[in-house]
Amino acid sequence: MWSSRARQHRQRNRSSLCASFRSATLVLGSFVAFAGCSNRQQAGQPSQSQSVRTSQSQPAASVSPPQLTEVQQAVKRVFKNAALIDENGSPSFVVGDFNGDRSEDIAVIIKTAPGKVSDMNQQFPPWILKDPFVNSEPGMTPLRVSERETLLAVIHGYGATGWHDSQATQTYLLKNVLGEKIETRTKAEAIAANQGKKLPQLQGDLISETLRGKQGYLYYAGSTYSWYDPQTFQGELIARPVHPGFATRN
């Protein structure tokens, strides 16, 4: 009788041990399956935090073409209410890095607002009035803007947002430079198009146009904008320290 009870006790122990082993096997199998799923997620499908990092590392979308309202804001920032965009131009504005500082600039065809010519000829304007075809010399009559004159305003950009920036106010106001087929050309494009010809020292993009029947370029020459005619260009004017205000050709 005692041996019968002993056998029953051993059987119950074996049954309990088998149940424990099966439970342990199920737990281990679940852990392996979970680990496999986790590995597949890491290898093929990034987690939410990984998706955020990936999207942040992607390059920013390209800047869209300027809208008329944006250009109007830039013109008003510089000229207040004294000038308006001449919307008869085709186009009325072009963009590019004209002074070569890696900040986008804009060149806008403007005209004097009605009754505001005196504001355009103020004594200390926040822009630089230039005529690329006139060499300034001591004693010359200062340039002035006439009542119905159209001009090209080149507003230099500031920082990453370029001419859109509220601090982008450095402006060259250019007389006698409005022609036909006004377009932006990169420095590389201008060099390639004029191989074998003398070239000025180019710092940034150029404004290509047909002016007075000749195809040429407006370009930034370091302290002003100059005109480059590929057919007649012989060299830039360089100021000499001998006598202020005079220049000799290099």
C-alpha cells in the first residue's frame, strides 16, 4: 500500500513538472516571437522617432517663384510710398544672387508714384542712384529722377531669406538700363556664352537684356552696377589713389 501511494506521488510530481516545462516553453516562445517582430520593425519599418529624424534631415523644398504681393512689399520697404512696380514690364522683376553673397536679390522695374518725385530726389535717400553709362566726376550735377521715368531697382538680399527679409534694404537704383528680354544669367552661363572675349570680374549672377539694339549684361562691379557689352568691352575702370574721383582703364 505504501509503494502504491509513493507511485501516485511520483506521478503527480511528474505531471506538475511537465506542466511547468510547458509553461516555460510557451513564455520562451512568446519572447522569441516578440524579439523577431521587433527586429523586423527596426530593419524594415522605422519607428515613430526614427521617422521624425528622417523627415527633419531631408532638404528643404525649393523656394517658389516670387508673387507680386511679395515684390510690392519689398518695394514699399525701401521706397515707402514714393515708387510703384511698373507692371507693364515683361517681366516686371527677376531674381538672382547679383552681388555674389549667396543671398537672393531681386531686380524690379519701378516708376515714381504720382506726386512723389520730390521723395525720389530727397537729399539723403536710402538707396544709391546710378547710371552705368555715366562716370561720376567731381563737380558733376547730381543725378535726379524725373517725373515719369522708369528705373531698375536692385534690392540686395539679407541672410537666408534674401530679399524677403525685413532688413533687406540695400538698394541700387539704376537709370537708363531698361531694355528687352530681361533675364537672369548665372556667371557660368555668361562665361560659356562669351568664350574668347574679354570678361569683367564677375561676382554673381547677371541681368541679361537687349539694350539699345545690343545684347549685353548688367553686373555688380563691387561698388556699383556696370554694363557689359561683349562686343566692345576692353576692361573695367579702376579708381587710382592719385586723385580722388578720377579713374583710369586697366
